[in-house]
Amino acid sequence: MDRIADFLFEVGMLKRTPRTGWQFLAGAEQESVADHSFRVAVIAMVLSRLEDGGIDADRALRMALVHDLPEARTGDLNYMNQKYVRADEEAAAADLTRGLPFADELDSLMAEYRAEETAESIVAHDADQLELLLQLVENRDAGVPGTESWVPFVLKRLRTENGRRLARRILDSNSTRWWFDQDSDWWVRGGKG
Amino acid sequence: MDRIADFLFEVGMLKRTPRTGWQFLAGAEQESVADHSFRVAVIAMVLSRLEDGGIDADRALRMALVHDLPEARTGDLNYMNQKYVRADEEAAAADLTRGLPFADELDSLMAEYRAEETAESIVAHDADQLELLLQLVENRDAGVPGTESWVPFVLKRLRTENGRRLARRILDSNSTRWWFDQDSDWWVRGGKG
Amino acid sequence: MDRIADFLFEVGMLKRTPRTGWQFLAGAEQESVADHSFRVAVIAMVLSRLEDGGIDADRALRMALVHDLPEARTGDLNYMNQKYVRADEEAAAADLTRGLPFADELDSLMAEYRAEETAESIVAHDADQLELLLQLVENRDAGVPGTESWVPFVLKRLRTENGRRLARRILDSNSTRWWFDQDSDWWVRGGKG
Amino acid sequence: MDRIADFLFEVGMLKRTPRTGWQFLAGAEQESVADHSFRVAVIAMVLSRLEDGGIDADRALRMALVHDLPEARTGDLNYMNQKYVRADEEAAAADLTRGLPFADELDSLMAEYRAEETAESIVAHDADQLELLLQLVENRDAGVPGTESWVPFVLKRLRTENGRRLARRILDSNSTRWWFDQDSDWWVRGGKG
Amino acid sequence: MDRIADFLFEVGMLKRTPRTGWQFLAGAEQESVADHSFRVAVIAMVLSRLEDGGIDADRALRMALVHDLPEARTGDLNYMNQKYVRADEEAAAADLTRGLPFADELDSLMAEYRAEETAESIVAHDADQLELLLQLVENRDAGVPGTESWVPFVLKRLRTENGRRLARRILDSNSTRWWFDQDSDWWVRGGKG
Amino acid sequence: MDRIADFLFEVGMLKRTPRTGWQFLAGAEQESVADHSFRVAVIAMVLSRLEDGGIDADRALRMALVHDLPEARTGDLNYMNQKYVRADEEAAAADLTRGLPFADELDSLMAEYRAEETAESIVAHDADQLELLLQLVENRDAGVPGTESWVPFVLKRLRTENGRRLARRILDSNSTRWWFDQDSDWWVRGGKG
């Protein structure tokens, strides 16, 4: 029990850790690693529903949820940082989970995510990229210039067909627009730009 | 696909929705509903590992992840607000998921959470309360006065034995303290206060 | 005296309560309910000076000043929230003022505002809408996209002729521009866009 | 109409102008001049209700509402600043209202406030000091050290008997505490410390 | 030693003092006087390297570093404020350094900066203006409207030929753009717009 | 000139880079790397004045000013991060200054700082630690718990006798207290606790 409480306090560091990539997009909205991880997990749940068969949706979700836990110890490193900085995520993950009754499961989820070989880990990686894309489009639609130069990098990293289709749809949206459908008395966000 | 993108933009509202309960604790750290939901999901994963048998851990996790999605439409209502305000969470949930290929699954998860009858939903509710308790203790340890008057309300709402044991351990921690174990060259957060 | 101090502490909640409508306009400036109420009161003072005769300008001002006090107990609900949430503003107002020596006066002001039937309450409502319009234009001029879709809703709600004329003038302004008149050695904000 | 819109945009500067006194109290909550002015106006309304007879309550309220308008042009100067900086509030007030149809009224309100001779202006000054005291106590109760050294300065500046009585009551409060009265099913903020 | 510690605490006020000029540019990034002073010092180091001979580069750097120290006592006054407010920077500087073993040196640096007569002080003033220009361009490239109306004022105040050349180059940049040179595996910020 | 503008834009990244160590001290004030570097430079100027002879005060100042420039490319890594992350500061420094007319001087300053062998670099390192100590004491005096556990680490790293003496004096101060000396009509910050 003692180690579990400590672990959960440490998970809370992700609420206080800003995603550092946005430092490069002047005027962009700030977010925490926890903010990001939350939507990555929701996307993983959605994406794995779209894959037909053969995929363990719950494993993809758990992987998405924990994929950034090592950042509680390494910090969040943006692409520029990563050119100069080498993080030992494996050691960070091991120290984070050491002594937990379910340490093996967490370590195995994070290792599988890093390896990016299984179908589940590929879905979790796509969820990670799609979350970034949603946030880029939200910043684009808030009038932040320069987001378009990041988009090709995101698209190139997507590996599932559904992820690529969803990405195209996200890019075509106007995320700030809300439709109020008078007939159904119902609001919808987004819609074709 | 169109509806999925719209849904994911709307999920992003939770990054911009502050948890309003902290308005009552002057000096407390601010957090978003997404920040909160992220750690609730991690706790649900942990708690359901501790329950022996009979519980669908993955269902508890999915429920914890989505439990606050209706707040994208209702906003976050603190305890004072709830005395004067009646939110139709069911309608909000229905409009949020309308037209999604997996709307039924999401609606069923949110309904089960609201009913708080199944073992999985009880674990998800305990995860929700434990997340609040962790944040209260983090604020207490940051020198914010007044947190102690909230604790009994949280403890009273916990329903699993593991949740209660974990709560006691969290209260006994000093969340700002880090131990550096020289022998193992390893840092631990928390530890007895 | 005891109740008065308590009441004034509670009024302070409005400094900590963000106006939630701006969550929908990505990139928009944040403001508190107190920030908003301050300018609403100034506008009410101005607008009632423009109405000729028959209007109790001081009553309109007092009404504008207190019109959002119930939000100290209900929270601020944006248009989306209001579709799913029903707030009992009357009960909130009653509990807020209970026991105050001037409770009757405050209750009567808030009730008259909610009823929106007297000339004074109509001016106060127009002041509330014009404050929103000023902030929309300030955000528009700060490069925040999407403000224009809100404008028709504001215009439609205005009920006085002076309010409508002032609204048109506000929309025609460039709120970020300052004129420095060399002759008079004097700065003016705004001016035709 | 043109000048009115410009004037109202300029009033909006007070939402973006931080009260600079709090820079000296590390850890204190930030607030805008508009936040402050809002509660000053509410206090003036309350205080003038307590004075028996002879006082024009509405004039005191209007004076409280506009008392910091010149800061839209001079900025907010804390006590340290005022030792080195001389602000021509009169000129700022004159330029702010120049050309408005009700410029004379506004100028006269601000001049009367500065002179601090009439009963109404004394009530408005006390409201200004009591607002500062409420905020000091809120910071004190949030665990911010050092607030007590400011209190004597505030008390010394109070000039009405009701203002002094209210100040003592505010100092005796615990602003973070809420009472829930089970019988009346009603929450009260504050109460004896 | 006692006075030195006090002095360094007071220097820390500049971290908490916002640059007030940005209140006029809605949507602009906030910065502290310390943030600004840091880059002014770097620019002074750079600019004095470009001047050939005759200039004491280290004196220019020290002058740039301390040029805003009096603002720890006067606050930061924007151009609008300065029309109505007269700050006695000399008295503020004297009180700030009083009793320090190197008070004379600091006073002399600040006095020379204010006089703006020596080559070194002219370089320090240009560094101050160029820092403002860089920040204006960063805001311009972040989509903040209205920056262009400030640029002529900055350019007019530049006095060195190198300062003017650098200013033109800064205006021609796109500060949000990064070049990744594939051959050298190297990132560069800016580059022609 | 082109490279200089690019370099200065990149220096601006330090205004947007938060010092990550404060994530561990809940409730601590946030600051940028530029905020920190500014006061480090002022301290280096002060400290080198106290050293008698043999030290190039201007070189120490320049070194202090540029010591964190590589963080524009590596990000700021706190002590926990540094256990898992290896930053190639040398490569970051080289890429940052590449092509600048005074690249050699900057590289040499940063290399000398990293080596920490010369008297000037030792003073600059002490300035870096003293700045951290000042900020720790400011947070301690703002009621942030837990600062005392950091102090021994700072003290251990100090290498000059003057640095150690100044540190003791800083620890003995009450940074939030201001003395107003009635005789001299003069305010002083700090003073014995």
C-alpha cells in the first residue's frame, strides 16, 4: 500500500509538467502531460474499436494511459531537446514502478509501447500522434500561425489506415465551430471547415 | 469518421474546464477536468488490480476514463453549485455520443457509473474520490490551509476496503518529500509524514 | 455586522469564478465574473444617462452591479451548459442575502433583473449584453477567430434603441487602435476601424 | 456615441491592469483593478445603507465605481511606487472623459473622491480600504505570511465608525471556512475564526 | 553583507513586475522586467562587439543589465502612463543602492544610462529598443494584430548604425520558422520571412 | 547580421522555458530561465566586486549571463531529470552560436563555465547557486513548505568564501519584510528575520 500511494503522488507530477513542444508555437495554448495523456487514452479506446478483430482493445488503452509515465522522472522533451538530450526511459520506468505489486505489468506495457511492434502499441502510438494533431488544429483555428509546418511530421508517423483517415478528417474540420441543429435541438462541434 | 473527429474535439473541452471545487480553497493549485480524469483512470487500473477476482478491471478503467465526459457539456459543478443547480447528465451524455459508431458502449459506461451499483462502478467512484484526496493532500503539503475539513466527506464516500486502506496511507504521507536511497541510488516520493 | 462580513467574503468568489463562455473561443482572454460585472455597472450608468426621463438611473446601476451575485453560489453557466443545467437562481440569491439588514433590497433588485420587465431592468440587461460585445470585439481585434458567429445572438437580445446604436458603434471600432492627437497632446482609444 | 464606445474600451484596460500591491506579498492571489473596483462598489452600497440619514447612497456608489478609472491611464501604483512616482490623476481623469456627454458628472465624482471631504467620498474611501482588508484576510487565511504588517495601515485610514466595526469583524473571520447549517439546509461563509 | 542580501531580494521584484506596455496589445505574451532585462544584456554584449573600437563593451553590458533596476521601486510605466506620471528614477536608484559597498558604481552606471550621452549608454539604449522590437516581431508572428503601429516609434529611437541594420533584419524575419538543414543536421530559427 | 537576429530570437526561448525544479515544491512561484539568468548576472557582478584582485569581473559577468543559453536547445532539466537524461550541452552550445561573428567568444565562455576551473567560472557557479538560494528563501517566506530540504545541497555546492558568507546572510533574512526607516524616510527589504 505504501508504494502505491507514493506512485500515485508521482503520477501527479504529470499535471505539473507542461508539454514543451508548444514553446515553439508562439501564442499556443499550454497543456500538461496529464491533459495530453487523458485524450490519448480516449483516442486509443476509439481507434481500437475501429480496428477489426485481432487487437486487444483494453491493452491498447492501458498502454496509451501509461505511455508518458516515465516523463514524471525524465521531464517532457520536445523535438529540439531530443536532438541534444538522451533520456533513459527504461531506467525511469523501472524506478517509477519499483516495488509496486503490479510493477511487472506496468513495465511490460511501457516496454511494449517503446518497442512499437505489436498491433496494440501501434494503435497507442497513433493515438499519441492524433492527440497532437487535434491540439495543432485547435491552435490553428485559434489563429496561431505556423501549425501547418508541423502537420507533415505528424502524418508521416501515423501507421494505421484508420489513424490516417481520421487525421484527414481532423485537418478538414473547423474545431471552433459549433453547429446547432434546430430540428434535433442539438449542438455539434466541428464540422467541415 | 466525421462524428469521431467532432467527438474528440469536444473531449478537448475538458482540458479547458477548470475543476471548480478548488475555488473554495484559497491558494490551491488549479487543475483541469482532464488532469483529474487522467489520474482517476490510473487509480482505477491500480485499485481493480487489488480487488481479488470477480471484477472486470478493464471495464472499471474505461468507466473511470469517461466518467466526466458529460462535463464537456454541463461544466464542472462543485458541491455548493450542486445545491442550486440540477444537471441533466444523461441528456448531455446522449448528445455527446450521438451518431458515434460506439455510442452505445460509451452511454452504457456512463450510465453504469451514474447508477453506482456494479462492482466496477464502485471501484471507479472510489478512484474518483481517491484522486480528490491525493490532490487535497498535495495542497495540504503545499501549505494550503483548510484541506482537513474536506477529508471526512471524501472518506465517507469511499466504498471499497482497499480504497479506504489506500486513503489512510495517502493521508499519512508527506507528498512533497522525496527519499533518495543511497544504496539503491533511487528516489522515492512521499513516505510517512 | 457578522452577516455583512460573510456576505462580502462570498462576493469575493466572483473574482475567482472565470466566465465560462470563453472556453469556446480558443485563444480568448480570460476574465472573472467580477471583471465583467464591473464594466456592466459602468455601462448601466452610461446607458441610463442616455435614456430620456422616466428611468431611475441609480436603480439600473445597482441592478447591474448585483445581477451576477447568485453566480457566487451557482457558478457561471455558458450557453452550452444552460441546455443541460437548470440553476435555481432565486434560491441562490435568497441564501446569499439571508440575514442581511438590507436583504430585501438586494432580493428585490435581483428579482427585478430576472423578470426583465421594468425599464431599469431592461437597461441593465442591455448593459450585460454590451459588455459581452465589447469583450468579443476586443478578442476579435486581438486576432481570435470565431467571434463573429456570436455577435448576432448579442444583437438580437438588445432591447433599447440606445443599446443597439452603441452596439453598432462598438462593432465598427478597432479596439486596439490608439489615436494620438498631436494638437491636443491627447490619446484616444478605438476610433473607426 | 463614438466617444462612449472609446470610453468603454478604455474602461476595459482595468481588467488587464493587475493590482501591484500584491507583488510585495509573495504567494498572494493576483487580481485586476476591475476585480477590486467591483467589490469596492458593492461595499459602498452596503456601507451607505448602514449610515443613518444625510448621505446620498447612490452618489457614494457611483463614486466607488469610478474611483479607479484614472488608473486606465496612470497604471496602478503601489505604496512603494508612490514614494518615487507622482501621478497627475486629474489630467488622466480629464483626458479619459473628454468629449463624453456626461463628462462633467464623471469628473465631478472623481474630483470629489480625491478631495475626500464629503460624507459620500469618505464612505467610498472606507469601501476602498475595506476591500483591501477583505483581500488581505483572504490571503492570510490562504496561508500567505506577512499580511498582518499591512493591517494597521488599513485600519488607520478608515474614517467611519461603521467601517471600523466592519473591519474588526472581518479580521475576526476565517474566510475559508463554510458553515453548513443542517436545520436550514444552508451554507454560510466565514463565521468567527 | 547585510545590505547585499537585501539588495538582491529587491532585484527579485523585477521577476514579479510585468512589462505594462503589453496591456495595449491584446493577446500579446506577458513577460517580466527581468525577462526583458536579460535579453537586453545579451543584445548589448552583441552590439558592442559590432562597434569598432573606442567602446567599452563591458561597461555597455553592465549598464544594460542594471538599466531597469529603479523599476523595482517605481514600477514599470508604459508610454501612456508616462504622460500622466512622473517617476523620480534618480531617487529610486539612490535608495536601492544606498549602503552597498559598490553603490557608487551602480549609481554611476544608471546615471550614465539616463543621460544617454556616452557611446556605451547609446549602445545600451539601442539594446533596450531592439529587445522590444524582437518581442514585437515575436508577437506579430504569433498572430497578434497591431504590432506594426509600434514599430516606427522603436526605429526612430535607434541611434547606432548597427542597431538600425539589425532592426531591419529582425523585421524581415519570421521568428516562428525553424530551418532544419538536412546536410548539417542542424536547426536554425528565423530566416527570411 | 542574419545569424545575429536568429540567435537573438532563440535567446528569447529562455523567456518561455520554465525552471523545472519548482515542479517539486508545490505552491512555489514559477519563473523562467531568463528570469533566473538575469539575477545570476547581477549576483556575479556583485560577487566579483567582493573578491580581491586577480579576478576578471567582466568575464565572470559575461559567463553568468550566457551560462544557461544551451537550455534554449536542451530545455531545463531538474535534478530528478538529470538522473535519467544526458544532455549534450556542448553540441547545443555549438549549434546555437554557429555562424555568429563572435561564436568563438561565446563558446569559450560556455566551455569555461562548464569546466568550472577558473576563478571567474567558480564565481559564476556560486552566483547560479545563490540565485537559487534567494528564490528558495523567497518561497520559504511565502509559506511554501519543504524548501529547507534543498538548502544543504545549495550550500555544499558553494565554493567561494564570500558566496558562503552571503548565503548565511540570505538564510537569516526575512525576504518579505520591509523596513521603513522614519528618519531617513527610506524603505529597506529584508533585514534579520
